[in-house]
Amino acid sequence: MDAKFPFGLTFDDVLLEPRASAVLPSESVLETKLSDLLKTAKNKGEIIVTFLALLELIKQRIFVADQEALFADVLIRKKEPSEDK
């Protein structure tokens, strides 16, 4: 575990550790597929943490997730200010 983060949360056999991240500039265009985002994960824990972080960003209305059809890949993109209702 990193010395900067003195704790970790456990859930069954998965250890969740806080991780630092860089903040993206507000002008950046960000769009990806969920499958592309998860394919770089090295283990089950990284998949869970990535998915939970994504859910939180969608809840905070920073990102939007769209799916064109049942079982189609989920497209994740940065929410535009014009999309606020």
C-alpha cells in the first residue's frame, strides 16, 4: 500500500485503495467506450474501482453514459454545459 494512503477498504477478496488522479482541463474532449476503459484493468479490484468512480462521475453530472441498443457498448463522454436542464 502507498505510504500516502494509510488505509484500504476490503470487500470480500478485493482490497480497495484510494488513488490520486490528474484533473482534466475543462476544454478537453473526452469520449470512450466502457469496454476500452475496462480492458486496461489488471485485476478485478481495478474493474470495481473504475466502475464505481464512473458511477460517481455520472451521479455528479460530469460524465454521461449512452447505450444505443441492448447489449451494445456503453459510450462515456464528458457532459456539455448545454446539456443541463
